Amino acid sequence: MSKLAVLSRGFIVSTLSFCLTACMNLQAPQPVIKSDIPQQFAQTHTGTSIAEQGYKTFFSDPRLLQVIEISLNHNRDLHTATLNI
């Protein structure tokens, strides 16, 4: 191998490495945002939940109750699940 081939190969490798380092992201690192999320939530609710009282007593609008009743009666997934049980 000639001396010129070695020099040209070295020049190509060094030029390639220089070009690759020039492609680095020059953007400053983003600041870390600390969120103030507590480890545990204090339960301040003292009344009964909707799961305990049911949807018919929780919702008071008769039109909404009618829509819920129609959707429960025509729910194919719920019907299939009850047939599978």
C-alpha cells in the first residue's frame, strides 16, 4: 500500500469523524420539572361513593337515567358477558 493511500484513508476517516461530531445536538439540556405529587392522597370525602349508593340515586335527571337504562338494555358486550357466565 502506498503512502498516499494511507494518508488519504486517514484524511477520510478524520474528516468523517469531524463531520459526525459536528452533527451533535447543540441545544441546551432542558430543565427538570419537579411535580408536587404527594405519595398518598388524603381522603377528604366523607359521604358515600357512587359505587355504594348506585347510579339511580346519584343521577337526578330523569332523561339521563332513561339514556343509561336504554344503553344498559342494548349493550351487546354486557349481554354476551352475562350469557357466558
